[in-house]
Amino acid sequence: MTSANTLRAVIHTATADIPADVWNSLVPSTAGKPDNPFLDHAFFLALEQSGCADKRTGWQPQHILLQDDTGTPLGLMPMFLKSHSMGEYVFDHGWANAYQQAGGSYYPKLQCSVPFTPVTAPKLLVPGGDLEITAALLTAAQELALQRNASSVHATFVPEDQARLIEATGWLQRLDTQFHWHNDGYASFDDFLETLASRKRKAIRRERRDALADGLTVQWLTGADLREHHWDAFYEFYEDTGARKWGQPYLNRKFFSLLNQTMADRIVLMLAYDGPTPIAGAINFLGKDRLYGRNWGAVREVPFLHFELCYYQAIDFAIEHKLAVVEAGAQGEHKLARGYAPSTTYSNHWIAHAGLRRAIADYLEQERASVERQQEMLDQFTPFRKGERTDGHE
């Protein structure tokens, strides 16, 4: 174990300032490839170099790299100094409003997350999970917040074991719910459907049939099959949907080209075609044992096509490639009827001001109880036949 007085936190204001091999050496990996694609140095680099996550957009990189006195990297905490709360999927707008009404300044704040990505992944990147290094990263984050005059530090979509560890150091904990599909060794989509109640099984078959009733076809594209014209089409879909949801899409066209240059083998782009013309698409990312659904869009309204591209095609792909889980993004109770079960997500929050911290702690205690009650209720409405597994807790 490294002595505490030999540790040094270096703040990097760009992912490019940290060599890719150094960054990825600190990320949980298999055969040299990060288990979670969103932790890859290339993903952060594309976000920053495309201008999606930089100072101009309110995501100023402040990555904490922990080193020993020889310069050996020991731990990493991806961090951004933020001037707003957009693109996070763990909503603290109410906290910000309350603090500012009381005369405080909630922004800037520090955000430890993958921008625009509501996917659970380690946020304290410490090989072997050394507790001393982990604690040093948390301390460095708090000290950085004070140096930057930030009100708080937020680590969002943290694995449960890491969230519990962070909570034990005095950070607050928050719970939320996502919906994940679990592969119980199915041989086919029909094999999965047989585990559902008859009414739900028939409804899904009808949705799939209606989605492609007009002769639409779906293609899966990954690796060398991905071309710029595919991204041109997908970006048109994404831009149209993003503009309606957020007013302005978070990701720009350059981002997808950069990803295609460095991470094409971790991407599965699903496009729906009317003859030779693509009309809708969904982007997914490949992890070690799961598929992550992220963004979708369409230029034509087709009943149930959203469900087909984002949920059912993802299940088909996971079954064919023997992936254990499909994570279909944030929120969405409509996923429940389609075989996606409730799963708890965790985040941790360090609040500098004692009064604000007490108020948020009281709120979170009530919110956690509400989330737990809601999940118990949701578990009663999963579509599985009586006696089948009905919970999605991992």
C-alpha cells in the first residue's frame, strides 16, 4: 500500500493531456479493452475534441489523476466543472433553485460522470480498488471544489458497491430507477417471449409486426461496415428528435465521425430502411457483457418503430451475441411491458454548505423511500408469467 504522503493529485483540463494508455490502464478492462465503452479514453476525447463537452458548453474538464512520487498513475476520477445541470439525467435543478433563492450560488459545481450518458460505470478508477487511493481521490475532489469555489461534487451512475463505499465517507446517496433486459440464456426472441404472460406476448408480437408492416427492414451496422453516409442519415434522425426533446441536441455531427474513427467496433448502429432509404436509427454501444442503447431518431412517424429499433432489436442482438444485459437508457416505465425490469441506479453527492447539505439529506431520505416503494410496485407489473423471475436487480 502506498503511503498517503506520497500521493499527488494532478488536475488535467483536457482528456488529450492524459495519454490513452495511462487512462485506459486505470479502467476495468479485459484483453486490453475497457469493459465499459463509455470509460474509454477515446469516448471522452471525442466528446471534448468535437466541442460537445468543453468550457463553451458548460462542461470544463477537470480530470483528477492521482500519482505517487515517482509519477506512476494510481487512480483517475473523470471530472467536469459545470455552469448548469443539463445532460446529466440525475436532476438537481430543485436543489440549485432552492440554494439560489436562499442567496447561495449553486454553480459552478463539479460533476464526475460521462457527459450525456446515463450508464452505470465506475467513477473512481482505481485498479484493485485500493481503499487508500479511493479515499485520496474523494478528498482531492472535495479540495478541488473548494479551490474552484464550487458548491458541490456529484458522482452519478455509480455501481452499488462503489456508491456504498463513497457514502461511508460522508457523501450523500441518491437512488433512481432504470429498466434493463436480462438474458436468461435465451436461444431466440421467441424463447424469451415464452416466459411472458400470454397477453403481453401477443402485444409484443403485434407491435413488432406493425412496426415493419409496410415492408420496412432493419440493418445492424458495426465496425468496418459503418460509413460516413450512415452517420449522415443517423444524425439527421438524432438532430430532429433531440431538438424536440431538449431544444438543441447535446451531440454534434463531428462527435460521431470521431467515434467512428476510434470506436467503430464498440458501436452497433441499427437503421430502419424503406427500400434503400433510411428513415430511423438507434445507436448502441457494446460492453464486455452488455449492450447499451443510447440515442435514437426518425424522420417519419411509424407506429411502434421506436420500440422495435430501441428495445426489440436490442434484445435480438443480445441473444444472438450472448450478451447478459441490455441497458436501454434513462427512465421509461413503458419499457416494463416489453420485458425490461426495474433496476436501481446510484449517485453520490458532496455538498460544501452545511445548511444545504442538511436540507438535501432530508430530501434524499424521503426520496429513497419513495423510489423503493415505487420499485416494489413496478415489480408487480412485470410481464413475466407467474413464477418467472420478475426483478431486474443486479
